[in-house]
Amino acid sequence: MNAVSPWLLSINAQLNNSDLEAVYDQEVLGYTFKVYLIGDSCWLVVAWPKGSRIAFRLAYSPNDKLQLKKVSGKDKKITFHISSLIGDYQSDLELPVGDHPVFRLTTTLKTSAPLLFPYWPRDIAPLGAAGSDFLAKGEIRISQVGNRSGLLYFNLSQPKAGSVLYLQNLTALADYNQQTETSAGDTVGGEWPEIGFALPPTLKNKALEADKNYTLSDAYIALSDEVPANEPAMVKQYLNLLAAIYLQLSKPATAYKHWPDILQKGLTDLTESPGCWNQVDGNHYLNAYVCDYATPPEIMVQLAVLLPLLDYVEWNDSQLAIMKKIKDGLPAFYDQKLGTIMRWHPKMADTMDGEEEHKKPLVMDSWYLNHPLLNLSRLALKGDQVAKKLFLDSLDYAIKVARHFNYTWPVFYKMDTLEVIKAETQPGKGGEKDVPGLYAHVMLQAWELTGEKRYLAEAEKAALKLRGLGFELFYQANNTAFSAGALLRLYKVTQKEVYKELSYLCLANLFKNVQLWDCNYGYGRNFPSFFALFPLNDAPYTAVYEEQEVFCAFHDYLKHAEGQDILPAARLLLAEYIRFVVERAVYYYPPMLPKDMLSEEVKTGEVDPSLWIALEDMHDGWEKSGEVGQEVYGAGNAFGILPRHYMQVEGQSFMIYTDYPTYGFSPKKHRPANFKLAGDGRLSSRVMLVKTDKDKMPEFSVTLKGSKETIKGKKTREGHLEFTVAGDSEIHINWK
């Protein structure tokens, strides 16, 4: 039943009145933009070239009669000055520029009195065809969940019009949220046809101040005249529209963080803090959380730290004693009877209290088998014989499990009987839907290691199970990211287009679960949160471990994409996520945060505010962070970032740093240093020449391919040299 509210019926009737005169009328790219005042609201009505329409509310004052005082501006930016009982509105319309139908609507209110808003209507009305009493029919594909982006992506199917991607720039609402102590989470969505953004209701005694300006909305809207015919078309449309908005979106500036120092602090605390370690049967094991001695050692935890450490020692050509400690304990996780590695240390598994359904000796969380196998395969491909044996000896069991569940994994199962303990994440939602992609990655690694084609066949069977999952594919962020890379590799091996399309599906699911706004209210003012990624579909916080692994997986994806015909929108968004991580990730460390924003109650272990071990969880600005615990298995954070963003120059007192990924850095002994930036040329990257000792830095010449002109840099307070360079540029650095 498509029931609607009286308010929407009234809006539709009033905007369908043929006698209604527009106060503004303009056509751009075949779309018509008209502004109307009807009683208590001001509406922008946008019509597609074929006539279907949609309305966006610019201003609202309940049971009032708005007065248009002035229309100012020209060309592509028009401002409507509107008076009302609740104050003076300024509504800005920025029309599309260039070839993409993307426009922006910004509304500010100068309040006439202290105001409470116990209710606020949503701001989109799908009107349908002009003169028709029937509202448009459509389908919502994506809407905001929690603190994720203020996104609404929907298709208009009757009358057939096209698609809309609506993004509310929630950063702009910070003054409103701060004053009213409200959250910007869960503000964009609704049920068709009552959709859009609604201000969060104000709390008692938390009124807006009188005679002060507040931004009440800052929306970016991208239009398309295409209704996608299938899943691949929908995914490409979503990524393209998101990238088109992203190019115009107001984005916060980033600041350089000196990761060599951060890494050393983290390495010292990881190595020396007793709270990070446990001992079983003569071997040392990392705890999952600081001072968590109740949980047995997990193989996933050991490998999640070991692999980033390996990245670091390969970059630094060094040795770390801690790595031998971890490696020595790995064989104990193998169960001869079952023929597989286990999640929990077999000697300690019986000590679990079983209060949580997965904390039982033989209960396996589906991704917890495949993820360690992936990391063991990475070690094996680098020549580690112990890891190779553990990996190969466990493959038959992994394949047996995959075939038993027909490549569609539940949440929990029993390892000996394969009995399903928990089938679905929620009733009707299915199991861990991205595990087929993670398993495909494992099988590709096995194929690369052994050359046996049966593993490639397994990878293909599993990968095809991702078809038709749409925006419900995502179970856990790092696994979805690994899936994206595996599918791109499958495409390169087989040249079957379906795998490239499925890799985009994984990426689209990831970019559905990011936060394209900065939470600048409450405790959120203490750390940047723009482009943060949530670990699960319904997670109320962002998490260091998943972000660090997605960061590395995105680097690998771009590496495999080099020379491939890959969707430009994907390249752009991947590089931008990485650019923001290299600044944001340092704020997972509690010494970077004020102590009063750390949770006093901790679910697992303890939180030591002085320890450079990352918090698992960063929350909305009104909630304290670190309530889950201090995540030892997120310790790979710095060890993943530094080797990927600092290029060493042998015998010199500097390193080359970029906040975009790079391709093709020239050998250390040769100069000039040559490399290419990833990303999109319409956006820019920070490139720095970073001092590594007290010696004076040499004189530099920095040029771009195809130009003889040198780029001028600026000297930082620390003595580094900083440049701003367009993405996708090829850079040459020489020195005297």
C-alpha cells in the first residue's frame, strides 16, 4: 500500500496548480529549474527533459506565509532572500556547471527568537508528471544508516524519469548540532514517497539562539535520465554520480602527520607493554585487546599484526624480534584431526565462558577461517615455509566447507560437524555475504602458489555467488575490500567482464558505508572523521582494524588496476579515501585525544590513555570513544601506512612522501626520482620532501612530465618541503 501523508498530498496539489507562478525559471542541460512560494514553504521544482518532476524544499516555517524579499546573484548562483515568522532565510541555488547535472541547495536561517524544532518535514517530494494527481513511483536503493553519509540514491520508475543521488553535506550542520546537542546521524532517508533530509528534533531546553545564523541544509544533487536496467548498470551509475558530487563537495583540508615517529611509538608500546601479550605453552601471543587475558589467543590477531610488520621490514630492510615471537606460535593453531588451522588456540579454547555464541571451542565465524588463510598465503608467497605448510594443509578443509554451504556462508558453524549455529546476521538478511569474495581471494593465492587450476575454478564458483546481492553484499569492510581486489584479479586472468563488474559492486558497497562529512560537534571536534569507513552495515562506530586493512586493499586494487580500463569514478574515490586515511588514522591513538572523551567503561580489557595502541572505536560527537577497547590487532595501522606513502632515497637525508598512492618509483640509487600519482587530475595530492636528519636538505628541482617548469614548494615549520600536485601526474624530482 502506497499510503501518503496529508502534507505530501497538499504539496503535490499546490505545485500542480496551473495558475501558480514561478519566482525563478531557468533551463540547464535540458533540465528545468523553477522556484515557487506556496504558503509556508519555498520549493525548487526540477523537471527532466521528458517532463517528470521532483521538488526540493528550500525554506519552511510552519503555518506561516513566506515572503520573498529579494532574488540576487547571477549566472549559476542565485540567492533567494525570504522572510518568515521564525526568521530570515537565505537559500542559495547553485546550478550545474559543465557537463554533469549536479546542483547545490544551501539554506541558512537567521533566527527571530530562541527556537525549538520538535518536528521537521523531509525535504523531497517526487511529483511525477506535470498536472497529474499521481505521485511518482520509485525505489530507494541507498539511504543513510547511523553516521554514514547523508545519502539518498533512488530511481524514478513511473513516469519513467531517471535517477537521483542526493547528498546532504552534514558537516555544514555543526552549529545546529552543537547548539541543540543533536546528532546528524539517521537524518537522511524516509519511506517512499516521504523522503529526504529532516533536521533532527531539538531537545528540551536546547534551543537555537535568537538572532544567530544557522545552516539548516546543504544538499548536493546529481540527476540522471537513466533508470538502470540491471545490477551492473546500477552500480556504475551510483559510482559515477557519487564521484560527480564528490568533485564539487566541500571537503576539509588535511594536515601532514609524521608517520615515522608515530610508528616508533607504536612499535615500542606493542613490544614492551605487558598488556599486549599472553603466554601459552612456552610461546608468546598477542592479545586481541590490551589487558584482555580472558580471551584465548586467536590466529587472526597474530597474523593481522604480523603482515603489516612484514610490510615495514621489507620497506626498511630491517629485522624485528617481535616477528619471530609471533611466527613461533603459529603452528600450535593447526588441528591434525580436522586438517585445518583453528580460530582459538587449542590449548586454551576450553577456558572460554561461552557467554557469546562464537566464544566456544569449535565454533567458527565464517570469515575467521578465510582471513588467516589469506594472510598465511601472503607469507607463503614471500617464501615462508612454515606458513606455506599451514596454508596448503588447510586448503582441503576450506574447500569442503565452501562446497558444503554451496559458497554461501552462514555467520557461525561448528567446525567438526559443519552444523549451522547462526545462519543469518538478522532475520531475512542472510549470512556473511562477502565471504565468497574473500574465499575467492584465498583460492587465487593458492592457484598462484601452486599453479593448480582447481583453485582457480573454486575462485570462479565462489565469485559468481556475489551476483544479485546489490547493496546488501557488504558484511565486513575489510572482507568486501579484499573481495573487490580478488574480482579484479579474476577479470585480469579470465578477461570475463562479469568479474570486473562484481569488483565495482564490492566498491559501491564500501562507498555506501563511508562518512562523507566531518562530525564537528561535541567530542567530534577533537578528531577528523571525513571519509571514515564503518566496519559493519549497522556498526555505530568506525574501527581501526577494518580501516587499516581496507586502506591496504585499496592500494592493492589500484596496483592491479594499473594499465586496465577501470571506471574513472572508482580510481577517484579509492585515492581520496586513502588520502584522508593517512591523516585521520593517527587519531585512533589515545595520546592524540583529550582524556575526557575516552569511555570510562570498557567492554574488553582496559584502555591506557598513554599507550600508542589504537582504540577500536570512534563514535558520534556526543558519545565517548574507546568503549569496545584498545585494539592490539589494529596495531598494523602505522606499519601499513608508512611503507606505502614514504619513498626512501638511498644515501640522502630526505624521504619522498605523498598522500596519494604512487606507481613506479624509480630505483633508490638512480635520480631523478620518478613516479606517478594515482587518483584524478581534477583533485590534488600533497607531495613532500621530508627531512630524516639534522643535515641541510639539498636543493631540489621538481617538475611534471611534459613540462620544463619547476614547481615551487613551501617550507614547513619542521623543515620539510611541501608541494601540491594534481592527481594522475607523473613527477620528476632531482637534487644537487
